[in-house]
Amino acid sequence: MKIAITADPELPVPPVLYGGIERIIAMLIEGLVNLGHEVVLFAHKDSVVPCQLIPYAAADNRLKSVVINTIIINKALLLQKFDIIHSFGRMAYLLPQMPLNIPILMSYQREPTVSPIKRAVSLSLKNTMSFTGCSDYITAKIQPFAIANTIHNCVDMSKYSLLTKASEDAPLVFLGRIEPIKGTHNAIEIAIKARRKLIIAGNIPIEQADYFKNRIKPFLDDQITYIGAVNDHQKNELLGKALALLMPIEWDEPFGIVMIEAMACGTPVLGLNKGAVPEVIEQGITGYYADNIEDLIKKVGQIESLDRTKIRSITHDRFSKEVVVKQYISLYQKMIGSK
């Protein structure tokens, strides 16, 4: 197959540090190319991928930039013949393609907005437009309005090393953006009440500077440390040596890639029962989820009994890039066959 993939313009594929969607796109492209498929990627000019890259002219979402990038994409789509278009970026980029007889797959990694979905379905030819959600939680938001399937996000297992047993003083780890909805402050509460060390890693968005100053920094000491953003090598080291990854979120997480990155190391996850968390964590096997912080704290004492080798094996079978790439290929073939 010849596949066009579109990304958002802000970050390169793969990202240097933060950028979960761009990381998924990079793994999908690598898997498709390794299986002999031809891929063309529309993305940030600094992207480094094993396929043809058509760079965007603008790396922002101002109206003028959207128009320019839309022209770049559709000019290439008209000059080359593709079997399918797979969008991880702005749906507006593909508006000129929707009335044409080419399958378009729109993948949502975030909460979907209903109006663009309805518009896309109304503009598209029958059986040419389809959607995926990165979790059943997201897919359920789409299905009342369009054809949608769940294809979970994936992890490159080769980048993560199994540590079969955590040390006695292994810390809890929080890894993610430092902001209230991600629950960094809840992670601190869990660590203090469970009397465990906590390592906090992740970027601090500019708009969350006061949150960090007022609700995180006052608690930093020998027990609770903040190490900043981490790269892939550092992430493997950090997650592998953790007693557990904490996901004490205060929003409906669409997926939470960091959970499967931890599980790829054999490290269990402790999370609040919101969004996709109960889809990713197998209760009492790959970790625990609970409805409130107090119940989650109680699970810290049970975490060492979980089989870390089994956690990694389950992660491979459910979330490895090889498994997920095959799921996308199967969906591509189904869409191409039904147009």
C-alpha cells in the first residue's frame, strides 16, 4: 500500500522530549516501512523518518499557516496516487480530499469535537471516512456520529528493559506534564502518606509556573525530588527502577502512553479510575486503579507482589508496536476494500 500520513505541525516526528502522538506516528511509520509499505509523511521540517517527508511551511496553527499547510498537503495528494490517507493532525487539512473517492482514516488521541466529525462525514463519499480512538473511552465519543474503532497506542518494547524485582528502597515515580489535571500534587500526597520516596519528572508548561511554585516546590526535599524533563534513555532508567508509576489524574485521560512505557519495564501502575486508565491497567495484574486517593494509597503496599515479568509480557501482547501496526494495516485493508 501507499499511505499518506499527516501530523500536527508543532513538533517533529519523533519528538525530542515530550510529544506522545508524534512518538506513535514514528513507530507506525517504522512498522509500515519494515513491512514493505510506502509511506509519505506530512510533518514538521525537523522530522527524521525512514520514508518520504514533505515538510510543512509553518509550525503553528494560525489561520494563515493552516491554509498554507493545507495547500502543501493537497498539492502532493493530487500529484501522487495514494491508497489511503491517515490523519493524526488537523482535520481541516483534508477537507479538499473528503468529497473524493479515497479512504481517509482520522485517528483521535484526544477528546474529539463532535462538529468536525459530523462535517467530515457529511462531506465524504459513502464508506470512505472512518475514525479510530486511542481507547474505548475516546471511541465511544465518536461512535454516535461515525464509524469508529479502537486501536490503542503502542510502545517500542526494544527501548525498555525489564527489571524483574524492584529494590527495597525503590521510589514511586510521576512522569508527565507538571499540571493539576495530571495530578502531580496527588502523587506527592500518595508518597508522603505511603512513606515512600517520589521522583517527579516532566516539563513545566509556562502557564503552570505558579502551580509548580505553590503546590510542588514546597514539598521538594530528600524524599520528594524533581528532575525535569527526561529523554528516552533516562525514561527507561527511571521507570525500570521504580516501585510503581503513579497516574493520580484529575481528568479523563484519553490513553496515557507513559503507563505502557512503565509496564514495558515490568513496572506496575497505580492510577485513578478515570478515562482510559481502567482499560490500560489490568486490575491486580499490571497494577491497580481506584476511585480515590485514599484507596490508591492502600494499594502501594500490595504493589511488590505483582509479577513484573508477567507485566512486561502482557504489555507486549497488547501494546507492542508490532501488534498495533498490524491492527492499523488490517483496518487500512478493510477500508480500501469497502470504498
